[in-house]
Amino acid sequence: MSNNPYAHAAGKYGKTAKESPNQRELEGQLLLKAANELQRLQDRWDEATPEDIDNILTYNRKLWMVFFDTAIEYPEDRPQELRNN
């Protein structure tokens, strides 16, 4: 758990998203990866180092920021109901 395998996650996501034919599948895989890492952190909390905690939480935050940035980048492309919420 000690090395950060998630460095530059947002950049990798953006590059892969442009190349991937199935955007939803990629998003699902990334969300599952984040959820699995968070669960693993919770399950092994007593063994986790501060670096482990920081790496996993940073990856999760960056992933959600990519989704947030993408959602607000082209608001006119979103259905009105979604924009209202």
C-alpha cells in the first residue's frame, strides 16, 4: 500500500477517455478502482501509513474532480433536468 500508483490519475483519465470507445465502461472501472481502494484502506486501517491514506484519498478526490470539471465544462450538452439539479 505504500507507493502511489495513482500519480497523475486525472491526466491519465483524460487521455484514455479521449481514446476509449466506451466512456461509461472506463468511468465505471475507475470508480470501482477507487471504491476498492477505499474499502481496502478501511479493512487495513491499522496497517495503513499516512502516505497510504493520502494517496488513496487524493486519487479519489482527483477522480471526482475530473467528473465535476467535465460536468460543468459543457453545461449546454446536459439535459435541462440534470442542469437544474
